[in-house]
Amino acid sequence: MDILDKELAAEAKNDRKDGGSPETNDPHKPEYVYRRQIVWFNAIGFLVLHLGALYGLYLFLTSSMVLTMLWTLLVAGLSAFCVTMGAHRLYTHRTFKCKDWVKALMVFGHTVAGQNCLYIWIRDHRLHHKYSDTVADPHNASRGFFFSHIGWLMVRKHPEVIEKGKKIDLTDIEMDPYVMFQKKYYKILFTILAMLMPMVVPFVFWQETLWNGFFVCFLFRLITVLNLTWLVNSAAHLYGNKPFTNDIMPVENVYVSMFGLGEGWHNYHHSFPWDYRASEFGQYFNLTTMLIDFFEEMGWVWDKKYATPAMVRSRVIKRGDGTHWKYSLTQMKDGGESREPGVEDDETYEELFWLEERSAKTAERVVEAQKG
Ligand SMILES: [Zn+2]
Ligand SMILES: [Zn+2]
């Protein structure tokens, strides 16, 4: 039994034990009651890590060598790209296809970012999309900024998160050798790639101190990238407008997009999760999309999925909040009658919903495998 199985077993044991004040926003199983239980080991652990990271920031600004500063930014940037392009747009949402070495690179970089193993990352993110901002969402933003940002990692999971999490389809992931390798050896890989490699390279190649290596290249860099990632779950579910779908919490947040490599166009992303751009056509501040486009030009990525302007427009008019930069409130009020010539409505986005498509493909592959 490996570490993850142990975690799942422990979760199952604690399942349904909680009692106390009922939580009211659960549309799925009202018989559950839930009381917040703080996991003090995690809470104190995160506090210590953040204090260490602040000290790392101080060292970054005052005593680390210029090469170390550049190296820290490079490791932070590249590992963050592997989270946005790899963990998120490639593995969780399957928005494009790519060469095997690209997958391996993404798993490598995701390990450097130190955001738990991909298997759990993907399960939690698929769960987040399926049950966004309900009790079954691991970082349910209706519980506020702190909970959706980091608090969710400091309390015992809501029973619905565990229950619904077990039902998330991960068969495509279980067939991926890179993700399963990372899952099997996660602790050792984390120690080597997320901690030792970033601190030892500056020590060996330009004689930086290991002290600076640990606090700057490991702790400060890792906690910074983690917080930028968490902002997508917190700020991008709370502060911004909703041009595409008004009745959900995710919003368009330009600051999260700027610092989060293009992941802050979150109302769009939750409206079209299968779109490789995770934002609308022509949207600025989307470095991840630029990188995927570059990979495609080199022939390393293909089959990118995206919504057409007509699909986007149809969605904006039917469900947006009227703040869209192009399609005006007048168009929405008259049901889209005043559309510009040549732009047709397209209803196919409902059929293209990524989960159904992926499940169908997985079922086909399983049948094929059984035949073979
Ligand atoms: Zn979200
Ligand atoms: Zn997503």
C-alpha cells in the first residue's frame, strides 16, 4: 500500500464521522452534516513554510548572487508553465494532444513545482470543475477567500469531497506511464527535483551558499508559485466580472491572469473548460496559450480544441452578465437579434462538454484493450 492509498484509506475511515452544524449549500446529499475540523499539523506546517519563504524573500533581495536570482526566477517560471500547460490544460482538461516527451517534461516540471502528485492534482481539479463552489468542491469559494486559497489544505475534507472524489473518472490518467511513475515515487522525486536540484545547482556552478539555496531557490520559489496557483481558486472565483456565465462564481480577473500565466480568465475557463486557451480569442495576458501555440508551430502539439467566436457569442448573449467587451447588453436584451451579419449562432458547445467526450473515448480505449 503506498502513501496515496493510505491517505485515501484514512479519509474513508474519517468519512461521515463529523457531526454538528449542518452546511446548507449542498445540492447533492442533504443528509450529511459537517463541522470544520482543523488539521493542526498542516496549519502550523503552512505557517512555518510561509515564514521561511518570507525569510527567503529577504535573502533574495539582500544577499543572494545575481545568478541565483535569475535561476530562482527561471525555475519558478518553468515549473509554473508545467502546472498551467501540463497539469491543467493538458492532463486535467485534455485540451490538446502532444508528443510523449512533452508529457514527460510536464510531469518533470510539475514535480519541481511541488504541488503534490499529478494524480491527486488532476482528481481535485476535475472535482472542482464538476461541483464548483458547492460542498463537494475541494476549494469551495463560497466558504470565502481564505478557505478557497489555502484554508482547504488545513482542515479535514468535507465528506462530500471524499465521496464525490472517488467517483471522478481517472482511467485516462491511470493509463499514463509518466503520471503513474510520479505517483509511485512522489516523495523521493519531490526531494530530488523540487528541493535538492534547485538548491544544489547554484552551489555547484557559481558557489552560492546552500543556506541561500534552501531558503531562496527552494522555499521562497515554491511558496510563491503555490500562492499564484491558489489565487486562481480564490481571487479568480471572487473578484471580477462574468461576461460568459453569470450564474457561477468564477470571474475574469486580469491580475491573476497577469501573474498566473493566463489562468485568471476564469469565467471563460469554467464556461469552456475544454478550450486550450482558457480564455477568449484575442485575450491578452495569456503566456501559457502563447507557449502552446509555439509548441504547435514546432510540431510538438496538435489537435488543439477551442470555442469559435460564434459559440462564445451565443454563450455571452444567453448567460453573460452584460460586461462583455464586444457583445453589448442591447444584443443580450433582444435575444441576439441585432447580431452583426455573418456571425451565426452555434449551439454545439453543449455537446462538446469535455467530460462526456473524454469518457466516451476512454470507454472505446478500454474496449479496444480488452479485445487486444
Ligand atoms: Zn475554478
Ligand atoms: Zn480548469
